[in-house]
Amino acid sequence: MALKFLVVDDSVTMRRIVANSLKAIGYETLVEAGDGKEALSKLSSDDSINFIITDWNMPEVSGLELVKSIRSTDKFAKLPILMVTTRGLKEDIVEALQAKVNNYIVKPFTPQILREKIDQILASA
Amino acid sequence: MDNNSNMDQVFEKLGELKSFFIFGQKVVPVIQSIIDFMRDVVPLMEYVNNSIQDSASKIPKAASQINSVTNATEMATSEILDIVDSMAMDLSKIKNELGDLKNGFFNQRVALESFGNQHPNLNGQFEALQSGLSIDDLETKVVALEEIVKKIENDSNNITLSLQVQDITSQQLASVNHLIHSVQMRLSKLMNDLSKKGPVDMSDIEAEDENTRSATFNPDARYEKNSNKQDLANELFNSGQKTSQDEIDKLFGK
């Protein structure tokens, strides 16, 4: 299955870094959004998006709110979501897990970790 | 008799007056020290008040400077990423060229072998030709160049990864800005409430201070290359995904 990623982060730098890392591990098709609100809009207008990589702390709609919003709809209930964030406290990770994020990366990350998490999510899908 | 009684009253009053003077003698130094204290404290209070006003007026500039730093580092990071991207494209071209060279060497070897098979009696000239072309040496150099290209690619990947520090530090700076904003709010409220001479109520500001979980920054953001936090995330996700949602909620007390 060809993957089309939606990379959601309010930092332009991080979006580029995630895009470069995806490219380094062989994934080139992606669209970007600067916050959760824009992500929801892109998701509703682009049916080919089949993987989301999102930050947590963002304006308008945060990454966690985005995940909860996505999971509340039947259409996207099983859409793979990988959270990439600076939040590394136990309560944060548990909150993400409870919101049904598929996997979790704490920044800074390497392309190897990104590949490992994407593979794990795809294997369990 | 009446005169005696009057005199008694006079002496009694004189005694009271004397006690009053004695008390006054004791109190006057205390009052004097209070006046001295006030004389010292009033300018100090004025100084504190001026300092608060001065600090409050400087805060917006400090916040603006922090934003400038964030914008400048984001711009610089973007420029570095542009250069890294350009390097990656050049490296990709070099890799393709080196690949073509290796294919060329392979084709030359095949052609030489075919030539040698077709002309078996060249009296050592074939070997001289082979030696002159030095395909093996050139191929070894190409392989070494490929290794160098690989190393440069790896280094440029590491540069990209290190640039994540920009996002992390910008969150730390946003957190500092939030604190500065909070201090400014407190000072403004303090000045306002002091002028009203009423009790100072900070409850709304304190509520705002605590509301950082939904903020656009993480006050605990750290640039750490050790994997402790990632290991914790792996552990929680590995154990969490094996259990039901109800069990997760129960496990973490929700």
C-alpha cells in the first residue's frame, strides 16, 4: 500500500525535518499542516491520506485534540496516528495512549526510530 | 475640710500629670523611631513602586526580543536546511555518476574479455592494454568515493537531526515568554490593586499560570540525546496496547 502522510506541526523546521526523515527512509508522498484545525480540513478534503504524524503542542487545535477528534469519527477510527512530540512525561504518554494514538516518539528523534515506529504501526494494522 | 479635699484632688491630678509626662518621656523616643523609620521607608516604597513600573514597562520589550530570537533561529535553521537539501541533491547526482562509472567499468571488462577471446595471439599486448586501462584501480577509487559520499550523507542527516534543537529551544523560549507575561500581569494587577488600597486578588492569574498543558509550547521541552523518555514511551505503549482501554484507564487511575 502506498503511504501518503499528513505531517502536522506548527514548526516549519520540524515539518521539514520530518519530511526529510521520511524521504531518508523511502517515503516521499506527504502533505503538511501547521495545526490541528488545518489538519482536519486537509484530512476531510483528501481521501488519499492514510497516515498521520502529528506534534502535540500546537495553536488552534492541539495534537491531542486532533487525535480525539479523528478517533471520534467512524471513518478515521483506524487511521494510523504517530505522535512526535517533546512531551516525555509519563502522564503525557499515558494521555496519548488513552486518546488512541498508535505510537509515540519523543523529540529529538532519528530516521531509524521513525522507520521503526511506522513499521510497527503498519504491522499491527 | 473643703480646702483639704480640693488640695487632695489637685495633688491627685498632678500625680496623674506626672505619670503622663513619665509615660510621654518613654513614648516619645518610640514615636521618634517610628518617624525615622517612616522617613527611611517612604523613599524605599517609592523606589519599589518606580522599579515595579519600570520593570513592567520593560517586559513587553523583553518578550519581543525573545520572539525575535525565535524568529532568527527559525530563519537560520531554514537556511541550513536549504543548504543540507542542496547538498543531498548534489550527493544524489554524485552517487548516480559513480554508479554509472561502476557500470562503465563492468562493461569495459566485458568488452576487454570479449576482445581477448576474439584475439588470442596478441603476444602480451592484451595484458599491456589491460594494465594500461587500470580498471581495477579506478574501480577501487570509485568504491572509496562512494564510501565518502555515504559518510557525507550520514553527516548531513545528523545535521538535520541536530536542528531539532531549534524547535525544542523555541518551546523553551515560548515558556519563558509565558512566564514573563505572567509576571507582567501580576505586576500590573499589584500596581492597580495597591492604588485601590484593597486586598490583592491573584486567583485568575494563578489559574492562567497553571493552564500550560494546552499551550502551544511544552515548558518541559529538553534537547536530550539519551533515550530514557523514548524508552519509557516504548514501555508504556508496548504494555498499553496489549491491554484493553478500560484496563488502561484503570491502570492509570482515570
